[in-house]
Amino acid sequence: MRKILLSLLALCVASAAWGQGVKVHDVLEPLPGGNIQMDGYLDDAIMLSQENWAKGVMPYDAVLEFFKSGRSKFALGEMPGKSIRTNSLLWRYTRDSQLRQLTKDYVYSLIATAKENGSISCTPVDQQPGDGDGDIWERKYVLLGLSQYYLDVEKDPVVLEAMEKEARSVMDQVGPAPKKPVTELGWSSTNIESSSILEPFMRLYLITGKKKYLDFASYIIGSGGNKGSDIFSLISAGTPLYEVGEPYPKAYEMTSVFEGLAEYYRATGDPRWLDCLTNFFTTVRDQEITIIGNAGSDVYWPKLMGEGWSNTAVEQSNPDIKRMMETCVGVTWMKFCSQYLRLTGDPSAAECIEKYVYNGLLGAMRPDGKGFSYVNLLNGPKVTNSGWGTVIDGLPVTCCNLSGPTGLAYIPYVAVMQASEGPVVNLYNKGTYHAKTSDGRYVSLGLDTDFPLSGDVKIAVFPSGSGVFTIKIRIPSWSSSTTVSVGGEPVSEVTPGTYLSLSRDWKPGDEIKISFGMEARLIKAKEGRNPVSKDFQAVQWGPIVLARDENIDPEYSKPVSIVAGEGGVVDVRKVAPEREGTRLQFIVPTTSGPIKMVDYSSVDCWEGTHVQTWLPVLK
């Protein structure tokens, strides 16, 4: 376990460069960088990605070279900004000095490409703003990468100046006539992608307090975010997502726009935007999110190659699906959920993050950490590198290869957070977490657990000084029988799907014990466009989705009828994994004999094997 240094100064000044003009203060805040150190399960994945992708195969020089000399395909200029964003978030957590220096050098190399009008862009000045080449989308990622570096690594005035020059170049070119309308710029038929520059403009406003950035953000929102329709009005009216944003609803880009809207609400305090954000959150969660926490498929919009809203929560077992659940969608959804969690304190947002992290995100990563699947399947080959991007020296560098590590780096951002009352535990990974009490003292939480390999968690509490404060712990909705005790005394009211508030005069060494009900439950498929889609079943153990793995089960796709008792509980037996790299393996009862199932995230289909998550029902 790497050594962690608790910086008391960091706890005091974490928001010093953030929050100019904020009208809505977050209910929950991330702990400052350097104050979380996880160990084991999730940390293993984060470190694997840092060492083998961010400090390993990521081709920084080649990416920067085609940024300077011209991209071969639209929007490839997003890559430098995406990699800087990931590295900055990783450094915020790991404090790796080599990564920091690598990232700083790359930031300065990117800034050095600035053109005479201040733009950091792939598009020549006389062709700006690029029409169908993704110029505004690319400049968005430049701003996101530089702002992440500025906020999390080093508040360097050179970086802030570069951001402001980039922003000015956009505002000089985009806007009401005679400038180019934002909804007329982009590669897609909807041009929605260009409106996602809303997020970095709001970051600049919240960093600097300069009204011109807020005014430009207001212009984007007033434009409706989409060519030909107003996505904010449609979402506010409760329109199903697969009908929002004519002529088609691109999930990744739309969610990116709503990340910016969250920052806009934070700055303006206008309640209609919170209503819109809430509608977006609940609609995605209820209509689109699959059992592994991601969304989108090719059922409604085959030309979108699995990247569009498609009523995916219902359609996920549809055997007609060939592509679904782009990694960029899942990571951006995770990031949006963190925004919504910060603004509202809604524990269901944390549960959405948990579902995606333990299933879809880890399930998309290469076992060696050297990349992520472009899209995922629940049934079939599971992973693929085919999709938008390019190949550099034999390495596929796709948008999703760059987004996946961002998702991993975001885990410490939400694992344990800060409320005014005290620390809030969202994810139960072993580690040490440093927060503050309600009266400004410091408190460390030591989580001792092998979750999700089991449901047992111990939290040791070490406050500085005495006094009453509150620790909140999230009780997942999937655990119907959670037990909690404090200092050996049981807590009587523990409600699934809520935060449990534990208030007392905590003493050093006080211990919270939690036992989650890690039952396996049968999930029955719904009927989608293809009536056959209802003839499938799945199994979830705690938060972990199980699957049949062709690597250990040649009959992986054979129809079965799983034996389930009252309430859909399946009497599974956990066994030692027989394949290296598998985290969990179970023996699952069926009417025709026991079958092997493993956690979906561990199934390695990178060499051509298959997975079966929705099991066909034996008739």
C-alpha cells in the first residue's frame, strides 16, 4: 500500500480556486486530492491503468504530432485534452511524481501549439470554427484537460492564460450572427457535440468569476443544445430519451451537455435547471441503464452503432443487438451522476456509480490495463476495439480507450465524500480516507473489507479531539438485510436505498461494523421490440452481475432454467475461481443441473471467446 500524506492545508483550501459566483453550494463535496488511499479491489484496477496505459503505451508524441500537423479523421484532436484530464485525475489520487512530470510536459507541449488567434486547435485559423471536422468539440477537450490540470495538479497562471485565450478564440467565432451558430457546427446531423463546450466554459466562469463566460454558456443553453430541437425543453417535458434531439439521440454527447448544465445550475441557482437535471437523471436511470450500469444500443438507431439512447433498460436482452454500451457513454454517465450526487445528495446516484464501476467499467478494461473496449455486449463477444479513433503503431487509440481510464480515476473522487455534518461513505473499498467533522476537526476513516468479495465491512473512526459529528454510510438498495452496529451496539433502523446517519461523540478507535446481504437474485428480462427478448434471465449477487464464461464453460449459451426461491433468491455457492484473473465464481442451480457463473467484469473475451449474461430460458 502506497504511503499517504494527509495535508491539513489541502483540507482547508481545496476549493480556493473554485467557486467564483457560485449560488448553489454542493450537498456533498469530493475530498481533497491526496486524502484518499484505497487498497485492493478498485485500487488494483486504477494502478494497472496508470502504469500500463497512462505511463505505458499511451502514444503521447504521436497524438500531439497529428494535432499539430493535421488529423486524418474528424474530432481526433480530442485526444491530447482527454489524456491530460485522465492524468490529472490520476495524479490527484496517486500523487505519482513521474506521472505529474509527464503530464506537465505534455500540457506545455500542447499549449505551445497555440495559433496566432490564441486557439489550440487542429483547424487552421482561416477555416475556424471548423464546420464538420469537430473543431469545437476538440477545443472543448483542450479546455477540459487544461482546466483539470489547473484545478487538480498545479494552479499555473500560464495554463489559465492559455485556457482564456482558447475560450476567447471560440467566443470570437461562435455565437449570434454574423458569427457561426453553435448548433450549425459539428460532424453529426444534430450538431449536439459542439454545445458540450458548455462544461469548460462554466469551469472558466467558476474559476475566474468573469461574466463573459457565463454569458456564452447562457447563449448555448438558449440555443437549445441541438440543431432543430431544444433538448432542455424536451427533457423538462419528460420526453423519452430515444425521442430527444432529432434526428437521433446520441447518448455520449447529450450526457456531456448535461454535465455542463449541472455547472450552469450551480452558478445560477435557477430551479428550472435542477428540475431538468433531475428529469435527465431519472429518465436515463429508469429507461436506459442496463444491469451492468451502462446504456445505449443499436436497436432503435442502428446507424449509431450502439451509441444512441434506445430504451436500453427494456431492450438489453434483445437478441437482435449487435453493438451496445459505448464506454464513453458509461464514463460520462458516471461523471454526470457524480455531479447530480454533489448537488442533491441523492444516494441513488451513488448506486448508479457503484453499478457501473463494479460491472460495466471494470468489464470493459483489458486485463492488462492497456485499453478499454469501445462497446460491450451482454451476450456474445463482449468487447471490441472497432469504432471511432485511429491506430498508432499498431495500438488502437479510440475515444473509449481514452475515456475508460478517466472513469477509473474518478472512483476516488466519489468513494468517500464530505458533507457539512461529516464524512459520507459511498463505495466500500478497503482504504484510509481523511475528512472533516461538522465543527472543522479532522477525522480519518479506516475501511477494512474485501468487498465486494464479501459483504462485511469494518470502519475504524479516528477524530482529532472530542465532539459530536455525523458519519453517513450508504445502504444499497440491493441489500434487503443490512445490519449495522456501532461499538458493538446494533442500529435498529437500516433502510435500503438511503444514507444511514450515525451521530455521536466519536472516540479514536470507535468501530462501525456493516454486513450487507449479498444474496443472489434472479432478474427476469422484459419484452422489447423482439418478443423473444423476454425469454431470458440473469443473476446478480449483491451489486455484482454474473455471467457464463466460454473460457471455462463450453456450453455457455445453452438454455437453462435457474432455480429461484421466494423473492427470486438463488441459492448459489461461491467457489474458488478456476481461471486466473477471475474475481468471483459461483455454482448456480438450474433444473438441469448446476452451472458455473462468474462476475461479468472478469470475463476475458479479448481473444475471441464469448459471454452469456442474459441466459436463454429452457422451455
